[in-house]
Amino acid sequence: MGRFVIALMVIALGSFVLAEEPATTGRSNEAIEILKKSAAAMKNAETVTYRAEYDATGWLQARVQPVEGTVVMGEQSKHKINPFFCEIKIKPREAGDTVEVSAGCDGDNYLLIDPTVKTCYMDKDQAVLGAKVRNFMRVQVAQFSEPNPYEDIFKSGNAEFKGETKVGDEDCYELLLTPSDGGRVSFAISKKDFLPRRFTRLIKRDEGEATTVLTIHDLVVNPTFVRNPFELRCPEGFKQTDDFAP
């Protein structure tokens, strides 16, 4: 089957994709210098693990479910695909059951593990992850995998220094970024290691203002693993298929 790769924006969060209202912001030297330090720190991170929380505010709550889970990200492959492994919980906004599911990519193939039907769906096409693909993208920080993080901002976007903020116990710089293709994203970057801890995507419509927020906890750079986290393995007793997950 053909390869299908979802193009990610510079924030690469798999956020709810909507056309953005044009926004104006400045380009400050202070913000650019912070981004340069962040890009250098990301390049030194061959692999990262973290705990993610993703949610929405405003009118987007009706369209986006909360997601939380653990994420491993690795360096981009020769195919320009980001290796990852995610174990997530997709929570209902009101009634319904929490869905627990896992997915990974070795830089070539994709795998979704669904314990409810004891089935593994694996193929080179990202669409094999089925309807849950966006939820996996939403908890990923693709800059950790990209060879040139924030490249779009450095070339033609804007970055504005907004001050300082706190994410949990982490003291952070807060930047407002405007990629060249539009949109506004507030980044919270740790003052300690210059790695991101929160991404807030700002969206304004006739319905009002709304946001999607990805918060990162327990970030570990270049951890030691017992086995390769990107090795795609179907659990014992599960059926494996190249059909696309529902």
C-alpha cells in the first residue's frame, strides 16, 4: 500500500487543523536567541521521553477530546519520518468510556496496537493508524525529531518575547510564534534546559476564541532503554494485519 504522510506544521502537534485568522506580532532578538538555544538543545536530544496532556478550550471542546499518555520521540529517519512510540488514553468529554491504545513508528512502518480486539495494524501507510491518528499526533513534539527545529520561524516567521511563566515547577520563557503559513502559537521554553514544556495554539473564529494546549511533564533526554522503543512488536496472542484500523 502507498505511503501516506501527514504534513505537520512547525508546531507539529497534530492539532485540530483549521484556517487561521491573520495575526500580527513582532520579531524580537530576545525571542530569536531563546529559540536558537532551544533548537541547539533539541539537536542534542537524540531520544526523549515525556508524559503528555492535551486538551482544548472554548468552542473546540466540542470537537477535540482530551488525550494523555507517555511519548518517546527519536531522530527523523532517512524517509523524513519521525520515529515515535505512544501509549495514550483518549478521554470522553462527558459520557462514554476512556479508550486506551498504543501506536509506534520505526521511521518506515507504522503500528497500532488495539487491546480491545487484540489486533495489531501495521503498514507503511500512516493511515493504518485509523481514526485515532490525530490523537497520536497531538501528543507529539515533532521538533524533537526534526533536523532543523523552528526552521520556518528563523527563515520567515515571527517570534515575540512575552515574558516568563511557570509550567508545573518549571520556570519558563514564554514566546509568541507566528509561522509564515499563519496561526499563533505560544511556546513555554524551560529556562533550565531550553526545551519546550507547553504549546498553546491560539484560534479565533466567529464562535469566539479557543485554544489547544499540549503540556509536557517528566521530560527525560537521551534515556537508557532495555530494548529499542521504536522496534515494532505485536504482543503475543494478538492478530497482526495490514488492514487499516477503524
